[in-house]
Amino acid sequence: MEWSIQEIARRAGTTSRTLRHYGDIGLLAPSRIGSNGYRYYDQDALVRLQRILLLRELGLSLSAVKDVLAGQRDTAVALRAHLRLLEQEQARIGRQIASVRTTLHKTLEGMELMADEVFDGFDHTVHEQEVTERWGRDAYEEGDRWWRSLGAAGKKAFRDEHEAIARDWGRARAAGFAADGPEAQEIARRHCAWLASSAKEPGRSYVKGLGEMYVADPRFGKNYDRYGDGTAAFVRDALTVYAEHRLSD
């Protein structure tokens, strides 16, 4: 049995153009080309396409996918490996769902949140490309090695320390303390010490850039603004003062 390129594209949720590109780069050859020039794919081609799509969903480039498939001659072995990865991802997403449900429930009930409950199932490696683009590949790999070296207790302690710092930022802003005052500058010192625990001592430009990111990127700003609107900006201002007077590049 075989299927036309249009049928395969529709069933796989992709396009004929993509499938032709896969063929042009030697990734997915059609099982035959008809006299009308149409490409047709048999069952083996379908299985190979499934493997390609699975690897692409895992974030591999086309060249990396090609290398992986070239090294996997046994289809059954390869599919078992993919199945294990999908089952691991399914379990991780299940933990994320449970985590969000717990966060929603406790938020509605006004209950205290635990860091492990909030972050369970979240994978820091999803930020790999962004970190690499911002600070370089070495920065990502150094941070990744450090994070993986921590046990469960170490990861919890790291998250809990940040949570305590974020709460204190919110309290300092609400109390009307100045960003360059002693109270805010002490929290800035703790914040920089927390940053230093995950890598080398942070420099002036790094800390100032991080402060700007807390305001510019809502994904990071919400960690502080949930303790009161304007907290992220207060953190940025206090870190900028601290970096200018206490840190060097």
C-alpha cells in the first residue's frame, strides 16, 4: 500500500513542500515517483517520517535528525527509544498539569505556595536557545552542568532562596524604601549572592542587563510583580545601583 505526497502531508499535519524538501536533502526519499511526476510513499517511508517528526519535536535540527537516523538501522529499536522519550515527556507534562492545578487552587484559596509545587515538571532546558543567544554557549553549558549536579534538596533550596528574596523585594517596595537605600541594597546584595551560587561571580553589565530583562520580559517580571505592581522595576533600579557601586566587569 502507498500514499500520495498530498495524502501523507495532510495526515501528518505538514505540507507537500516540506516533504519534497526532506526528499531533496536525502532525509525522506519517496518510495517511487509516478509517470505523472507525483511522489508516493509506502509503509517504510511512513515509519521513517514518523521518526523524523518525533525527532523534530524534540528540537533536533534537520542535519541532526539525518545523523540520528543514519545511526539507527533497526527500526524497532529506534521506535522503542522514541517511545521511551515520549513516555518521559508525557510524565513531565502530567506533572506540569498537576503543578498548575495546585497553583490555581492555592491561589484561589489564599494558601501559601511551595516552590516545588509551582515548578514541578518544568524543564530549564527549554530556555537553552535563548540563554545561548543572550550570553553564549559556554554560559548555558556551565549553568546546565551546575543545575544537573544539584540534588532535589539543592534545587529546592535554590528556589526557596529566590522566593524569599522576591517576597522581600515586594515588601521593600510596598514599604516605600528607596532603591538606593540600605534596605533595598541589602536585598540586592542577597540577590547577587543568589546569582553567584549558580555560576561565577556576576559582573556589573550582567546584573544590570538582568535587571532590565526583569522589566522588559513579562515571563521574568511576573516573578516580582506578583508581590505588587512595580516590584520588577524596583528590583531593576536597586540592582542597577548595586551593580554600579559594588560590582565590576
